[in-house]
Amino acid sequence: MSMKARPVGLNRLGIGNTQVSIDINARVLNENYGLGFCMDTLDQLMDILKKSGIELHHDFLKESVLSLVHVKNDVNVHIENLLSEFAMITPKRFYTTYRKNSITLESINKHHKTTTCIYGKYAEMVSNKTKYEGLEIDLKDFEGISRVESKFNGWRTVAKFFGTRNFIDILKQENVNSILINNILNGQLMETPQLDLSRFKTISQLSDYAKAKLLFDHTDGNIELIKHEFKLRLGEKTKVNYQMRKIEKLLPFVQNPEGRILKSIIELKQQLKE
């Protein structure tokens, strides 16, 4: 296929004796880029490929299997607010990476990794304008929009999380990002009152709070490092689950002694459910 005939968004096309492999981005949908690949845009996808000289059998889509899946949701919540609130939580079983316009949360599962990135869509598009040149997309439509994009790379990971690799069956699954975000936020309080030391009725409770504060300050709030510190002090064979549960309950007060209400994260969770 000549570059002139190749539609924007078609990254790679492979044709073998028994299979066709396609690596394609939602930019191929042009004015429907914001919808992404869904049941409503499948006919458009087939038509675009046909006009480009790639005519596929009508059973192609229902027979297709996926080796890589990106699930996206656009929410009307400002990224600056989300970044400031995510900085107040300490997700378990996830590595967090903060950048100017995004936060990336990567599962620590070595065999079936998922990566969820929340970023300001407008800023991303402005910084990569050449990717959208020639398309009927108004970048201003994405102002104030945060995109939640989760990546499942590798066929084993796709099969593990979706229970299938079938293209149509995966498209029909709902609330994927909602489930992932809830897993990330599991056990995190969305609202905490202002810290009042009188809430600690015993010396032991006050001591637990002091430990939580010291460990939080020493590790910059990294849960895995806090567990590591426990093991160093109590011995590698010591189970730290009981101690960690006490510490985790106190971390919100350590992080924000003045109290907090994570309004933007609450709104994010609500919009992902809709």
C-alpha cells in the first residue's frame, strides 16, 4: 500500500497465508475519533478500510482476536484537580508515576500487567498536533477533558482480564475502566475529617499514629517501601499484614491533617460508571 493510500491511523498491516493482522488507531475514524472503536463505529471502520483497498470478509470482525487492547473513557474533569487529589492517596499494588499532564498507575503483577494513564487530552493533542493534521477534529472540543486510558498488552493479558480475545465480545464489555479505577482506589477514603489527636484514646493508638507519620515521611508515602521498612525492623519472616492495616487506616490523617474531600476523584468514578 502506498503512503498516499494509507489512511491516517493505520500503523501496520500484515497479510499472511492464513491470517491478516492490523494495528490501527482510532484516528482512522476522523470526525468520530472521540467515539473510538465501538459497536457504533464498526461499519465506518470497515468502509474506511475498503476505500483504502482493504476489503475484508463480512465475518472478519466477529472472527477477529486481539493481542493488544486500549480501553479509553473521556471524563469532564480537569486534569489539574485529579493530579492534586491522586497525590493525596497511596494506591496498593500499583506503581505511580506523575508527569506534568498525567498520572500513570501500573500494576505490580509481573505476569499480567495493566497500565492505567489519566491525562489531560487537550494538552496531549496540542503537543502532538501533527498526529491530527488533516482530520476533521476540533481540538477545542477536548478542553477540560481528562482521558482515562488502560492498556492490556499481550494476548495472555487480554485473555486474563476480558475472559476472551474476541474483538466483538470485548467491545461489548462495559465499565472496564470503572472497575480498574475502583481496584486502584480500593481502601482509599474519599473524605476524611480534620485530625483531632483526642480521637486517640490510648498511648498505643497515639503510638500507631506516630509510626504512620514517621514511615510516611521516610518513604514519601510509598506503601511498598513502608512494608519493606517493617520487614527490616521486624525480620523477613514476620507477617506485616496486621501492622500494615493499622498504618493504612491512619495514612489519610497523616497526609491531610486538615481533612480532605476528593471531589474530582469522586466525580471521575461517577462518570466512569455512566
